[in-house]
Amino acid sequence: MLTHLDSQGRANMVDVTEKAVTSREAVAQARVRMLPATLQMIVAGGHPKGDVFAVARIAGIQAAKKTSDLIPLCHPLMLTSVKVELSAEGEDCVLILARCKLAGQTGVEMEALTAASIAALTIYDMCKAVDRGMTIEAVRLLEKLGGKSGHYRAEDV
């Protein structure tokens, strides 16, 4: 059942008024593939625009907080924690993990996915002058905890 549609099939915001406040958490990922030289420049701290990971981390955190402004039917949430971790993976990839938490009436999957996506886009923006061929891939939910639907974990995690 699509919860964002009313009985007439019109889009609407889900009413969470009667849902219990519970602890909720979600973890999402994204990967940015690039030339090995681009990743070496990022890791070595040699990018002329500054610390790429630090800027992408802040962008991801800000994005999680703004998710309801970007996704029309998302509830504005009072997040209690947003963590964005970036690390080199192999010789040509940055792995981004975003974790969002709150005590609330609705989940934080969209906030975690938004944080990972915007962190990836920030890496692209900062590095596009040296590597326009970068790709953003594997944006997905890895884990969700809390709420009525319980615990979800991607099978290959």
C-alpha cells in the first residue's frame, strides 16, 4: 500500500498523529567513483578548494536537516543525531555512510539517503574541474531501526 496516497489516489502527507514516539535510526550509503589521481589528491589534502571530506560531511549534515524542504511529502523532523562518514575505498572510490537518529513518530530513512546523496554531489561539485567523469552510485538504505515496521537490514551488508 502506498501511504502517501489518499483513498482517491491523491498525494498527501501521512498523518502520524496517533503513532507512538519511538527511537528511530537509519543508515544510508553512496559511492563516488573517480580517477585514482583525483582520490589521491583528496586524501592527500591537495585540493585547491580545501578539505573535500570536511565540506562534503557538513553538506550531508545540512541536507539531512533540510530533507522536508526537498522531498515534498516528508515530515519536518527534529533530528537528534546526524553523522556522515567519508572514506577512501580502493584506489578510485569514496564511500559515504550517513546515519540519522531521532525519537519521533516517523522514520529517518529519507534523511539518511538525502545526507549521503548530497555529500556525494558535494564531492562531485568540488572535484569536477579535475574529473568530470566521476559517477555517483549505490545510493541505498543499508539499515533502518525502530517504528512499527521494525528492523530492516540490506541482505548484503
